[in-house]
Amino acid sequence: MAAALLVLQLSGLSMHGQSAEAAKVSIWSGLYSIEQAEYGRQEYMDKCSNCHADNLVGMFPAPPLRGAGFVTRWNGKSVRDIYSRIRSTMPADEPGTLSRKETFAITAFLFQENGFPAGENELTGKPKELQQMMISLEK
């Protein structure tokens, strides 16, 4: 179902005849693959854990990337918001050096670590598409 919604969204349609701009896709529909999250784990350990810790709890001033604080911070925001934040400002000592692939993989890893389900396809997309993918506490 998630893949069908994403295909409809990318084609500019929705199940109710709405445009892609009006169609939102929930993080609970499985926006990343397990393999992508595993690659993201490797990239996270290499590029992010120095500040955010191996267990994602953060070390001042780097915030935690797992748990209630993380989920609450990003609740109601889009995947584009978190992707853009990571891509443009991380790692803190070399901002903007992560590739698109690395950024998507690290984002997938963060979603996995926060209990959001994996799907069949890798997380990817253009900014407008990512803006329609929503992070939500509610399923």
C-alpha cells in the first residue's frame, strides 16, 4: 500500500484524485529499506557518533537523535525538513559534506532507531516529494 501511495504521489495523483501537493505520505508507511538503514548505521558511526554518541543519546551540545525528544522535535515536520537539516549542517565540523546517498541513509537509520517501520524501497526523492512525507507520532 505504501509503495502504491508513493507511486501515486510521484505521478501527481492520489487515491482521491487530489494533486501530489495535497497528498501526504506518513512515515508509518515505510519510507526506507532495512538495507538503507544498515548503510546509514555505518555512515552514522563514521560521521555522526563523535558528537551524537554511538547510542544516539547525544553529547552536549549535540542533541539526542533517538527517543521522545527527537520524535517530539520532528513531529509534524516533513522528511525534507530533517533531510535538509542533516545535509546542510552536518557533520558539525564539516557541514554540507555528506552526499545525498549518505544523507538519505543516515535519515533512514534515524527513522529505524526511533521505531518507524521500514518498507520495500529506499528513501529518496526530490525536495517537493520529500515535503509530502510527514513525520508523525500517530500512526
